[in-house]
Amino acid sequence: MLTQLVSIGNSKGVRIPAALLRQYSIREEVELVPGKNEIVIRPVIRKPREGWDNAFAAMHACGDDALLIDDALDSGEWEWN
């Protein structure tokens, strides 16, 4: 399939037809893989909550994981009707 490059500022872009976007489940992000005389465009498929472990560890290391709301209401002393 042939397509034209489009100017985007100082760069160039490739328009991918909607049918191909649907077929390969391409949403917002793709990976460009340079090869010998070729560039492969691959969809990025992220797993739910991917990277959360690292983000939480970084928050803990910076002390950014402190409670924002006092947990006194969770002591069991309160009866909720």
C-alpha cells in the first residue's frame, strides 16, 4: 500500500487508513522499529495497571504515599446505618 508523507512542523508523518487502525487495534500510540531499509510500525498494547508497581515504589521512596484523609473513621467504633 502506498501513501504520501505529510508535513508536520519540521517532521513528516504517515497517515494510516482507519481500516488498518481498526484491524490492528491501534489507538493512540505506536512503536517505530528501525530495521535495515525499513521502518516497522507496531501497535503498543499495554496491560492494565502496567508500571503501577514502579510508580508506587517511587512514591514511597519520595514519601508521597502518606494518607490524605485521617483513617479514624475506619477504627470500627462507628456504626453506619
